[in-house]
Amino acid sequence: MRKRTVIGAGLFALVLAGGPAGTASAAAAPVHHWGPVQSAAGHGGYAKADVWLSDFDSERFTVSGTLRDRDRHSGHCGYVRARFHYAGGGTGWSQVRYTCSSKGAAFTLSSDGEVDRVDVRVCLVSHRTNAIFKCHTDVIKASTVAGWPQ
């Protein structure tokens, strides 16, 4: 499999191209800037993600951006995860991405098909116990971003 880096909407997107049969499989490029999603604040800080979205009518919907850990406790890290609500029914969770860096780390979360809603969840996570806490979820619907400028 060959990998190429493509610049889109100010962020880098990884495009996977070519397979055994020569078919292309690509993640949708981010086109809508949703803005910050921030966990609830605790006594030591919070986690914050700057979120970009692909078009909801994409075959594979992506949520991408930068996650930053803004908690002063060394054992707490920033955590982001997405729950995809599929157009044909059903839901599915993305894999978890986390960082313990205040400078941030890029993330990309992808669906397995077309979606009409995504719940972006940002939390703090304890590095020692893997317990998540101080979560906040932004519910993003296709109807909310319909007609937004790209």
C-alpha cells in the first residue's frame, strides 16, 4: 500500500491509495471548522480539541483536529472519541485518541460509512488508572452544518 500526504483546509490528511485490485480508499478531507470542544474543567485544568469535519454526505465521514492537554496534573491527559450515528441506522464508536502534551497532537477519527450525526466527546483520562472523567460531548448533526461556507 502506498501513502501520500495531501494538504487540505490547512491540515494534513493521510490518503491511502491503491490495493491489490487497484481500487482507491480515501478518507474525506476536512472542510468544516466546528471549533473547540472542551472537557469540563476540574481543579487542575481541562482537555481541548479544535475540531474539523468532512462533508456529511461523504462515504467515509472524518472528524479531525488537534487535541491539547490543559491539565496541570502530570497523571491526567486529554482524550477524544467520536460516536457515529449511521444514515442507515445504528451507531459505532471510533478508536480513542489521547495526548499528555499541552502543545497538542493531531487526530483523525473516521466512520465506516455515511453518517447523519456525530457526537464528539472530549475528556480527561487518568494515565495511571485509565479512568475517564470531566467529559463534555458536542452533538453535531448534518442539518446543523448544512449550508456552512467551506
